[in-house]
Amino acid sequence: MGDHSSKIAKAFDAKATIVKIDKEARNVFGIFSVAKIGNDLVVDIEEDTIDPAELEKAAYAHVLEARIAGENHVRKGVGDLIESMFFSPEKCAAIEKSMAASGIPATINIDASLWWGGYHVHDEAVWKAVKDGEYVSFSIGGTADRSEEG
């Protein structure tokens, strides 16, 4: 979390609104976390930031090591990861280059560093809470090193 001197392990809990729900397929999608918008690091409610490269590593680690949804960080196994993508301006440029090489005349312009994803929810109680609007966001838990500026 930035280039600072002293490091303290810290648990974190980032929340992001669910923006797409496929009720028939029981899938939910949204931004899991945002590190940077334009040239500015995003500052959370605890006044912490995360370096975009660290968020990218966390997104990949989640795919490799976790992939299972929990309910309120307690009850595990309520759903499974079905989509995960870290976006950055550099990655968007690479996607555009790949599309052009494939004959696809399209652009993608995301002036941010963010993690997008989706889960399939198979637990009945959790799915009901999503449909009823009780669960409206993702909450990505984990650990991080807190660095104090010095």
C-alpha cells in the first residue's frame, strides 16, 4: 500500500456495489475494488490506498487460491467465482491491440486500475438475499501490510 517505511499487517474489507444480476443464471457481477482513477490513487474510508500492481496481484491470487464465495466472511461455499479481470490503461491498450490484430474494430478505454468480477450463487438463502436487495455489494476480505508515511 504505497511506498512508506514501517509496515504493519492489517486485515482489510473492501466493499463494491453489485451492478449486474442475472436472475435466471444466479450470477452477480461488479467491481470488486478500485486502486486508481486517472492519475489519482483511491483513498478508502480508513485513508488507505493500494498500489495498482498490488491490487492486480491480489486479483490473480484470488483466482488461484480462493474462488469460493462466503457469506459475511463467515460461512464459506455459498458461490463460485465465474469471472475476474484486472483492468488498467496498459491492459486496455493491450486488449485493443489484440482486437485490432483479430480484425475487431473496437476500443476499450478505462482510465482506472480496477478489479471486475462475478460469482455464481448456489446457496438458496444467499441468493434470496441478493434478489431481495439485502446483499447489494461484494466484500473482498484479505490481509495487507499497512505502511505509515515517514
